[in-house]
Amino acid sequence: MHELTIPTGTQAELVDITPHVREAVHDSGILTGVCYLFVPHTTAGLTLNENWDPSVRDDILRAMERAVPRSGEYRHAEGNSPAHIKATLTGFNLTLMVDEGDLVLGTWQGVYLAEFDGPRRRRVLVHVVGD
């Protein structure tokens, strides 16, 4: 297993971690198999989405904010309930295929750490299993 440490710079952002995950896959030596990603945090998640146009990331974050606004009737005393809810919506794990020693991604796809309670240093666990 490989562990990535990803610093985030703002309260909410999508950080493209595709190059880091690709490096972990290459370092594993696995040519064909599956790459499992897991983020062990309750206010951050993982998602797969477009990596060409940065406005897509902004649109996603803005839509999440409209769906789960920072102010609301939340009962959690720490004040970060919206971050917990948004992380639940994105999910905490991804499963990606590996072929010829690289991630199998669509033309415009990238892997993102979704930060909802930053800035922080986040961990992403990467486990590559061969066929």
C-alpha cells in the first residue's frame, strides 16, 4: 500500500491527484489489475471527473454549496456538518482499473481529492492489486 499526503489550500476545493496516483501505480510494478483508493477522513472525499476545463471543478463546488449550504440547522457542535455531508455525497473510495501499468481513465477524466473542511493535510491510501 502507498500513502499520499495531499495539502489543501482552501476551505473547499478539488485537488487533481491523478499524477500522484499514476506514480503509485507505476511504483507498484503491477501491469494489469485494480487500483483501490481510500481517503480516511470524514470531511474529504474522492471523485473522478473532468480534468481539462477547471471551470467544471468550480461548477461542482458551487453546486455542492447550493445543495448543502454552510449555514443551516445543523446539530453537530463543531460547525462542519456541511463538510461531512458533502464528503458523504462524493464518497470515500474509488476503484480504478490498471492496464499496461497505468490507470484506465477516459480522455478527460482525472482523480480528485475533494476537500470540504480545509485547509488541511489529507491522506489518500492507494492499494494496487494485480490479476
